[in-house]
Amino acid sequence: MQDMNAGYFENGTAFERIFRAYSDYVYTLAVRMLRCREDAQEVTQEVFIAVYRSLPDFRDRSHLKTWLYRITINHCLNRIRKDAARRQQTVAYADAVSAGAAEMAETGSG
């Protein structure tokens, strides 16, 4: 991309080009990491929202594809962490319910 900070992206032209050129790449990377197409679609949207917001700050310190790769990986890792925490909470809740049911069965209350 040429001189990203010279107003080039203000009308969305650069963003549109980036989206068209790299949306399949971002989606494919997300599918590989998440192994779920629906989650990958959501992450792809999140990535391009982040790109849109951060595009004015992009200063060609890295290649655009490398930058997109890093953003995508970070969003995927965040999704994996959230899902793991959610599963852990569900298991803890199920264990608590089971323990409560077992206690009620032992005491004969309920």
C-alpha cells in the first residue's frame, strides 16, 4: 500500500481493497485455528473492524499481510480463551448441581 497516512484511506478505498484482497486469507486462517466456520466468520468480522479502526496508525513497519496475520491470530486466541473459560464455568456449574442433587438424595430432602 502506498503512503497510507496521506489521506489515502479516508474514503474507505484502502480498506475496501484490503478487505477484498485479504478476507479469504483471514477467514481461512481463523477456520484453521478455531475449527468452526461460524466462529471463524465472527472473528473475521472482528478482525476487519479492528483493521478499519487501526488503519490510520499502520505505518508500514511490517508487511500488511503480516499485520493481518497477527491481528487474526490474536483474535482467534482471545476467542479460544473465552470459550475455554465458558466451558470451565459450565462444568463447574454442572458439578455444583450434581453435588447438590447427590446431597439431597443422601439426606432425603427435596
